[in-house]
Amino acid sequence: MFIPETIDLGQSEKYDLSIRIRPDGFMFAIADPEDGRNYCLRETTFSEDSLFQNIQRIIFDLNFLTQQYRQTNVIFVSKEYDIVPSAYFVEKQKSLIYDFVHYNQSSHIMINRNEQQETVTLFNIDKELYEFLARSLYNPEFLHHTTPVISRFESKGKNVNLTSRMIVNFHDDMVDVLCFSTNRLLHCITYQGEKPANQLYYILKLWEKCEFDQKTDILYVLGHPDEQVMDGFKDYVLSIETCNFPTEAYLWNEDAEKAPLDLLLLAL
């Protein structure tokens, strides 16, 4: 797989490597923390064999991914996760907590802590895949795809006169819905494979359940929603802002423009 000449893998420890895994695809980005314009994004999809077999084949083929990087991140994209208040979280019981609210029994539970929100995100990884990545990659950090998005938006708006806000992130075949009151996370949920009409219903119903104000609170829209969804938003919410691309990355290259938000945020 072609890597730009501007990235010197002979000095891989200068760069950050971020891998993004979906059930049907694999993406990685190599970022230069000193120069955001030096950003490389590559992607492949697959439809046969197990996820573990596909990832194993890719790692073996692209053996430069196993080199020592300044930071190695692995993002798992999934609608299956839970966010638990830190006060109620007991690490020894993480599988019990997760399995209590999920139909399929967990394989290997990972956690992401958010100190500012005082929460813990639990998400499930195939144990065999986790063990392979943990021993093949250089000191990887495992993240759920909502983790960098929450960190990005938890402080957005806290310094202005906003009571509440909702962030709706459209990506892949999913839509993430994050609800905040000032800088406090109220709710986070991901829908997958839903028709536009269903997306609109679920999102507006959550807006109602959170008791957001149609006139004063803000709806942030990321990604590329269906026109039916956007029209429904405009009928119901007065203040809507689109923020598809982080301003810090506007002067970067075309690869950065193609990167999913969760992946790009790790390079900022």
C-alpha cells in the first residue's frame, strides 16, 4: 500500500498511528504531530472471512503497522457500548455490567475513562482479535469511536450562554447522538442501519426527552444526513449549526479531509 515519500517510516517513532476497525472495513492514518499537512489515510474493505482473519491478514501484509510509533491508537466502531458513571463502576464487574444490558455475551470488555465527565465507556472486542492486536502493535491504546467525539464536544459552548446542546454525528451506516447540558454529558447513543424517517424520529424524541428548548438550545450536525432528516430538524429546532470539519485541520491535505471525525480528532 502506497505511503507518501514525505513520511519516513525509518523514523516511525516521530509519527502517530491510528487504526480504525469496522465489521466490514479497516482504515489507518499516519500523522505527523509537528506538521498536520503530513497526514496519510488509507482504507480497505472486506466481506468474507471473520473480522479476526481479515485484520490478521492486513497486519501481516502491512508489517510497517507493527513498528514503534510515538502513539498507537486502535478505534473500534460499534453501536454496542455503555457509558457508566464512575461512582457506580467496579472494574472487576465490567463484564457483568455490560452483559446485563446486552443480548450477546461479551468476549473481552475494554474501558475508556473520561475524568472530566466522571464516566467510563464499556465496549466489547473479540478476545482473539484483542490479543492479536495487543501483541502485534506497539503499546496500543484501544478506544471506542465515541470517545474522542465526546472529548471534543464536552467543552463546546460552555463559555457562552447555552443551556443545552445536541451533537448528531452521521458516519458510516451510523448516527451518534450526544446530549449535553453546558459541559455535562447527559446521554450518548448510536443508531445503525436506520432509515432517514426513523433517524429523525429517534433524534427528535431524544431532544424532547432531554427537555431541550427549540428556541434557545443548539443542534450541531456533523457528517452528511439525508435531506429528509435535515428538513425535519429545521422544522423543529431554531438553532442548527453544521460543523463537518475541525477548523484546526483546514490547511491539511486531501487525506485529512476524507478522514472520519473520530479518527481525525486523534491527530489534533
